[in-house]
Amino acid sequence: MFTALFRDMKHGVRQLARQPGFTAAAVASLALGIGLNTTLFSVVSAVLFRGGLVAEPDRLVEIYTGLSEDFPQLTNSYPDYLDVRSSVDALSGVSASGYVRGILAAGERATLVTGEAVTPNYFDVLGIPLSIGRSFREDENLAPGPSSVAVLGHGLWQQRFGSRPDIVGSAVKISGVNYTVVGVAPREFTGTIPGIPAEFWVPIVMVDRLVFSGVQTTTDKDPGASRVERRGTRWLFVKGRLAEGRTVEQARAQMDALFARLRSAYPITNEKASASVVPASSIRFHPMLDTYIRAASAGLMAAVALVLLVACANVANMLLARGTARRRELAVRAALGASRARLVCQLLSEGLVLAVLGGASGILIAWWSGRALSGFSSDVLPVPVSFDFSVDGQVLAFAMAASAATAILFGLAPALSSSKPALVPALKESAEGSGRRRLTLRNVLVVSQLALSLVLLVAGALLTRGLLAARHTELGFDPTPVSSLSFNLQMNGYDIERATALRDRALDTVRGLPGVTAASIASRLPLAPDINLEGIHVPGHHQPTDEGTLTDVVTVGADYFTTVGVPIVHGRAITEDDVRQQRRVAVVNQTMARQYWPEGSAVGRLLYTQGFESEPFEVVGVARDHKVRSVGEQPRPYLHLPARPSRSVDLIVRTATPAAGALPMLREAVWRLDPEILFTEDAPAEQVANATIAPTRIGAMVLGAFGALALLLAAVGLYGVIAHAVSRRTREVGIRIALGAERGQVLRMILAEGSRLALVGIGLGTLAAAGVGRVLESLLYGVSGFDPIAYSLAAGLLLLVALAANLLPALTAARIDPVRALRAE
């Protein structure tokens, strides 16, 4: 069997070598299709599937705290973690971790580093052996102090410490605290959340010496003094390892019983808390986030699979044309005794050779693309995000499977069609022959290519239309001259008093710079990715027993509304005295004023952020509506409160010139106050606003590129069909011209044939695109999923390309010399 396959492969290589042009075109089509699919699979594999170094992952569970039906799986508090560790014997070990950031003072300049504050048993529970040194001891997690211990990430050890073998025992300084290095993590382990690499690990009691950067919920009136003491401050990701012989159901039952006791013992912080225990193997990032990521990945894979199908149809068309030209050869083989199965094997072997060559080229494309994409990182989240998209064994296996599948997809139909020639007609047949049935199959393939291309073009056109609509949407403010500079002085060892003093100095300094027209502070810019919510109570709308209505809240300083460019339409803005004296005043937007006080002015009304028993805020002003979370949103309530003392400083500055040009001057002004400040964000407000439409922009670019590539491949296929039809109808066209047909009539006849194929493809593609448009509606701004302009543009582009593909064969037919055509016959 293998000998026959090897012989067929050699024969296929010889056949393909005789037609280098055909071979190159087929391999290029397959390389693009397989390369795109393999590249995207490497991305999906890195994001969703690529495993880590964790030992026996099937015995790990993740533990979450739920606070409502809408938020069933949130993070955990440290006191709750301690109760879980001591009370749940279905787990042999329970560890906890939270992401933090700090300033590493090493080398010539300080850098911002991301790490984890962890429990001492963190590496033991996960089963991670350190490359050098040891993990933490329990006695190293008793209390925060001026010195502590740390485990370095392998990458940080290499990049900042030159892979020093004597690193254990050395001192490193992070955010003003001296840490003694006790170990180095292995290269393969970068933390428990994919894409968010941890560069160092410290004991959990050191968390308040760093800046927390993760998912957190808080409870009002929590009696704890520090983060690790507050039971109502939930910020830890908790993992447990099942004890030998125990199951997830047993751990879940014990957790439910424990949380019932906690609800009774701590009603202030745990009244609504419930436990959620899920196998760690089923979670990649977070249960609520995984669903969206998997859906997006499936959508992208489907889009790229359409490109591969178009490429397969293209090569199948080429093989059909080649099979038609080889009918006499195949008929001779059949007449000499070759079975149909033998002919199919020989023809499939050529397809297999093409698939191998296309697959190998596709792997090279994926390898290059993976290296380029691995350098991509995102600053949308509070911590940097990066992935390794390199080609590994899993990606290679996918590429091989894709190559084998394409060999069957594009090779089987042509092989079956070409391997059953009618012997007598085939042996008598001239170079023309009718080829009617084969031409029909080729037409079906081309129509399919055009339909699939239209689906991708419509998707890209819809997203592009939505993107253009978003960019022309009135934001309610002009972000162009506004800059945002954020830094956290906790990382520099500042206390609240020193941080507040430097914040005030920074405001005075930037206000005095040339070209600066206004400056203020704010906990977030409009359209920034972070969302701050507080439950508010309004007299007349809420009862004392009601839960507060979650409302977007921002804390701001004096001159905020002038700086952002949002006018006050009633009352006044928040002043410097309001901030300094921490007055209980508020500014609401027009939507919030209409929602709660439709019968009169909102100025002078009261609202509560911590229940009716707390001190109220008095509304002193109403600001004009503007976009809060996203460009395409409907107007939503927005509450502005005076800024509170904080070690986190968020400057917003308005300049007479565009923000991009003013940022270097603003940075230098802050560095003159303290050269060791590191900015966690320094960007134009316009860039921050544009981030909200990033998914639509990326989708438009990707699907538009895929659509253009698919259309190019489909055009090649359409050209091949029409050119092949013209070559087989040379005698017919020559007779028509000899009998008086004008060359214009011949031209129209050939163009009509290609146009019919294009119109059928457009009709079928429109039906399929309607379903895709419905799926994409959540990413569209001010545009329907059935937008006629997008469909018309896509269909018009496809028709133009189809016309161009038809034109050259039609011109060739119109120039046929009837005498030469009949003489050749």
C-alpha cells in the first residue's frame, strides 16, 4: 500500500513539474488559505488552549464568591480564604493570589513591573518546581515590613539581572521596599492567567506596599483596617487542589455549608455572598469572560475557514480544467486496464502533493505571522497583556490536518469526475470536446466562491460603515486637545499626605505651562475602559429596603468640566473648596436629572450612595450629556463627585494644541517634581476614546482583508472558468463570426456567461450574509445588520471584479480568426 502511494506521489510530482505555472498558482492559493487558518489557530491556541506547567490540572478547582445573580463568580477576600483553607477538607491545599504592580529599581532606570501577591503555599498547590532557590515559608507572611522576600520570574531574572546564578540571597528594591530573592520561577511559568505574565511574586501581606491591579469588589462599613483584614474587600483568585479520592461535588457541598455559616457570622460583609466551585480545567480566564472569547474566536475561525474554502474551490477548478485536458490520457489508461480506483488514486496523489507544498508554505507564513504578532501587547487592561503566538506542536498538528482536509476537499471531486471518461468519445475527441458536465461542476464551484466572498465583503462593509458612523458620532465633548497622565505614588512610597501635596503641586505646575488652558484631576476620562459604579438611593424613587441603582460615577477636581469641554447647563461645577473640604456635593448629567427629577430642577436635590442612613450628597449642578462608556451608547446617567485624597494621581490637561504634541512637555513638567515617577497612562484623550471602537475597527480590517483575498481568489477562479470555456468553444465562435456575427456580439455573449455566474453568487451570498449581519449587530454603531448601502457596495465590488475577470477571455474570443479556428479543427 505504502509502495503504491509512494509511486503515485512520485508520478504526481513529475506531472506537476511539467506545468510549473499551474503548480505555482495552486500552491499559492493553498498557502494563503492554510497559512491564514494556521496563523489564526496559533492565536486561538495561545489564548484558549495552550497549557502551562501546573501539575495534575484535572485535580485543581477554582473558587469564586458570588454576590448576585448578575455577578455569580467574583474574587474572594483574604479572611474568607483563611476560613476555606481551615474548613474544607475536600481540598488538600488552597492558595490565593492577586495581581499587583510596582516600580523596580534596578540598573540605570526604574521600570514598572507586574507581579502577584500570593500565599506561601502558592507554588506548592500549583505543583510548580522553582528553577533556582525555594518558595515562601509561612513565617515570611506574618506582617508587612521594610524588608521581605520575593521570587523572580524567569524573564525578569534574565532581562534585568543578566541570569546571574548567584541571584538567590541578593536584594531587589520594588516600590521602596527591599526584597531578598529566595527563588526564580521556571521559564514556562508566568502566572495563572494566560497573557498576563507575572514578573515577580511576594508574600500576600506585602500587597499594601504595592499597587493592586485586578478585579475587586468592596462592602460598605467593612471593619477591617487593611486589605488583608477586610472581609468585604474581595480581590483574590483562589485555587484548591482536591484531596485524594475527593470530588468537585464534595468540595462544592462543603463550600456551600461554609458560606452559609459566614453569612450568619458576618452579615455586614457576607450577607449576599455565595460560593462557586468549578474545575480549573474548564476555565481559561474567567467563567463570565471565557464565553465571549470563545465566541469571538469561533467567529474568526469561521471567517478564515471561508477563505480556505474559496482557495480549495479555486484549486478544484484548476484541477477540473487540467483533468479535461487529460481526458485522452486517462481514457488510454482505462483502455489499457487501469481501474477507476487506480485512476482516482493517481489523481488524488497530485492533490496530495499540492496540499503538502501548500501546507509547508502555509506553515512558513504562520511562523512569520506568529513572530510578528507575539510582539503585540495591549494596554487596555490595568496590567500589560501579551501572548506567545509561535508555532508549536499543536499548531503544526492543525496545519497538517488542514493540509490533509484540503487535499480531500479540492482533490476528490475533480478526481472522481476526471477518472470516469467515456472511452470512445474521449479517444475520438478533439481538443475541444464538450466538457459540458465538467463545466457545470466548475460553475458550481465558482458560484460558491463568489457567494463566500460576498459574505466576507458584506461583513467587512458593515463594520466599516459602523466604524465611520462611530467616528462621526457627536461625543458631547472634543477629546482632541485633552491629555491624560496617570501615576500612582504608592509605588514610590508616598503616603496620602505627601501624595496629595504633590498632586496639588503638579496641577499648579501644568497650569502654568505655555499653551495649557485648563487642568484638573479625574478618576477616569469619558470613554475610558475602566468603569466605576456605585449604588445610589434617591428619595421618592427608592425605599429604605431597596438595593441601590448602579450608576456610573467619576470623582473630579476643580475645573474638570472646563478641561474636558462639557458645559454646566444648570447650577455650578465642583470647586476647589468642594475638593479640599470634602463637601457632600454632586453634579449630575441631563439624563440623570430627567430620570430622577423630571418635574423640576435637579439642583438642590439629595441622593445617597450608601443607603438612606448615610450622609446625603446635594446636587449643585447639571452637566450636558456626553458619551460615558462607548460611542454607540444611548444617554446614560452619570454622577460627578468631588475627588478624594488618594495616592493615585490622574491628571487631565487641556491645551491650545493637539494633545499628542503637548504630552512630552507635560511629562517633563511632572518629572521635574519627582524624576522617579512612572506613568501608568500618558495618552491623548482621543486615543482613549478610540479604544472603545477598537473591536469594530479590528473586525473591519480583518474581515475586509479576508474578503479582498477571497474575492481575488474567486476572480482567478471565474477567469479560469470563462477562459476554459472560450478555449473549448473556439470552433463555435469561429463559425459564428464566419456566419456574420459581430465581434461585439461575441464579446457580450462571453461577458453574459460570466455575469450570470456572478449574479447567482451574489444572490446566494446575500442570503448567507443576512445571517452574518444579524450576528455582527452588537459591534455596529448606528448601522443595521441589513444596511442596504453595505450590501450594495459589496455586491457592486464583486460585480466589478467579476467583469474584470470576464473581460480578458471575452476579448480573446472576440479576436478569434475564423479561418484559423476552422483550419485548426
